Amino acid sequence: MAQKKTVAEQIALAKEDIKQQENKLKQLQQKQREQERKDRTRRLIERGAILESLVDGAETLANEQIKTLLQSVLSTAAARDRLTAIVAGNANATEETAQGQRVTP
């Protein structure tokens, strides 16, 4: 016959279960953070490759020069309007952007 556990034993088992669940939660959170970092790294690499494919000589420019170039290009009203349309899902703006124009610094 199985012995009935005392309340103290049940509490100890519950505490152990809580500890195990907390550890599992920590592991899952760590896994999620790692995946988010991998996703961000991939996105940054892909976007850098896109930039270099569209800007002649981008690989020879310093980071500050790239930043200045992007700031000047994106500061125009037309660029802001196009970006807003792309974000809003306007197919025409997306299509125009997809055709792309190479920028010569």
C-alpha cells in the first residue's frame, strides 16, 4: 500500500516542481534571446549587402560616410513619402523601389 505523503512532503515536492519550472522558463527565455540575436544579425547582414549592391563603391566608404549618404537621401520629402507608402503596403511604391536605382556617392 502506498504511503500518504505528509503536508510538509507535499510542500517540498511543490517547491521542487516550481524550481524546475523556473529553470525551464529561464532556458526558454535564453533560447528566445539567442534566436532574436541571430535574426537581428541576419537582418543586418542582408541589409548591408543590399546597400552595397545599390551604392557604387559602398565597400570603400567609411561608416560615417554611409550614414551621411543615407541621411541626405532619406531627408528629402519624396524619399519620406515613398518610404511611408512602402511601409503602408502601396504596391506601386514597392514596385518602383524594387526596380532600384544605383546611387553613386
